[in-house]
Amino acid sequence: MQSVSDTARGAGDHANGQVRNFLDNVEDLTRALRDVDTPDIAKVRAKVKIALAAAKSALTDTATQLRGQAQQAGKRTDVFVRDNPWQVIGIAALVGLAVGIFASRRYD
């Protein structure tokens, strides 16, 4: 069974992969425009390179922070469950009962 931190890590890795893929595509575009020697394109290319560097740095920082927060939340949840097992069982039973009631309703 996957833990909360494993699930969060998987979701974060997927999101990071999507953003990195986008940044790679932007880099490919700037490389394709390298042969165009107009001053306007050169200015845009320079701005895009700066923005790409900033975006990659921010992505790395954000991923690190999110991973740390997810791990802390997982540890807090684990401590709560270990310290209050009967409360957790009661909450799970109530949630199960509510889901069962909603699932058994028939909409005519």
C-alpha cells in the first residue's frame, strides 16, 4: 500500500515532469530561432533564456518545499493515528457509513 508521502511524491514528480517538458520545448524553440538574426528576435531570445533559468530554479525550489511539506504531513498523520487509534477507527466507520448511505440511494 502506498503511503501519503509516496503518493504526494508521485504527483509532484508527474507535475515536475510536465513543467520540465514544457521548458524543454521552449528551449527547443529558442534553439530553432538561433539562425534568425533580427534584433527583435535576439532580444526575445535573451529574455526567454533568462526566464527559463528563473523558471527552472523556481521549479526545483518549489518541488523541494512541497516534498518536505508532504513528508511532514505524513509524519504528523502517522503520529496522530498511532496516538489515537480508536478515534481514527470511529472516523473511518462514520465515513464508511456515509459513503454506504450515499451509494445505496437510488435516484428516480
